[in-house]
Amino acid sequence: MTRLMGKRQIGQLQPYEFTLTLIVANLATVPMADINLPLLWGILPIYVLLAAGLVLSLLSLKFMPARRVICGKPRMLIAHGVVLEDALCAVRYTLQDLLEQLRAQGVFDPSEVYYAILETNGQISVLPKSAFRPAEAGDLTPCPQQEELHVALIMDGKIQKQNLRQFQTDEAWLNAKLIENGFACAKDILLSTFDGTTLYLHGTGRSPRVREVSCAVS
């Protein structure tokens, strides 16, 4: 059952997957502890939970609203170097919890962080400020430019309207960029991200192309 549910590590499981794993572990011990209990009574609930887990996985894979309900959505905890107290309260994170998670990512000074995002699996992703991130070939300049966060504008062929509003633009602008790069509509896009200057377009199986377009919001 564990193999059929997927091969992610414990730290990568969604909350419902972790809960199912714990329940299955308890159910598996029932026939072992009580030899008078038929083995089928221990196996049947496990397969019922397997079916429930597969249904939830399919719903979260195919339907964005269901994914938000089942898995939640990432939460920004630090933005532009500022700790967002309201976001910490919403996810019931103390400052100590935040500092511990940052240290686990190798960041011992929170002032070095430009973005910190709490992912749906409970882990924190960190984008350091340009002055503190590891040097790359393109950074051999006196003052490297600060990277911005890439925000998803299209996921699984569906336009993320709330993310478009973050850049103060609309679907007409996005659709025009798609057509300019040979995509008929958003359904031809598996994933599209934008950081304010570069638009990334990754086509679906029927349009297996990748584009990186330098553009500005107008």
C-alpha cells in the first residue's frame, strides 16, 4: 500500500498522506495482537484507506480547488526581508519555530533572507538576499541584481487570477503573450511563471515546448 500511494519521503508527505500512514500502521497491528480476530478484518480497512488515499490524490492532481482544500497552499512568512507577523499567526508559527526552520536551511541570520515560504508539506523554502546567496557565474559583477520570486501564472492549464493581480495585470495581457509565443490558449500550458521581467512557458503534452520571454507588464 505504501508503494502504491507514492515514493515520497516522510518529510514530503501531505498531511492527509501522513495521517493515512499512521492509521494503516495501527490497523496492521490489530490482527497481530488478537489471534482470534480474522485476518480479513485487518486487511479490509487498509485497502479501504488505500482507495480513499488514491481518490484524494487524484482529486488534488486534477482539480485546483480540491487541491487547496486537501493540501492547502504555500504561505509567505518573509517577503522583501520583512517577517510577516500575520502570516506567522495564521499558521501558528512562533518566531522560534521560524528561526529553527531557517537554521535547518543553513540560514543563521534572518536578516539575510529575502523570501521565506512555508510549503504545504511543512518545509520552508528560502531565497536569500543577493548579497548572501552563493556566487554564480552570472554574479561576477560588483553589485549583483536582486532576484525576484517567480510566481505561477498558469498551472495545469488554468490561469491563476489572484497571482495576475499581484503584478497588476489581467488575462488579456497573458493571453497576448501566449499567442505571441505560439500557444493558442492557457490549456496548452502546463506551467507558466513570471518574476516581473521574465515569463516562463512550459507547454503540455500536446504543445511540448518551452519558452523564456523577457517582457514587462503593461
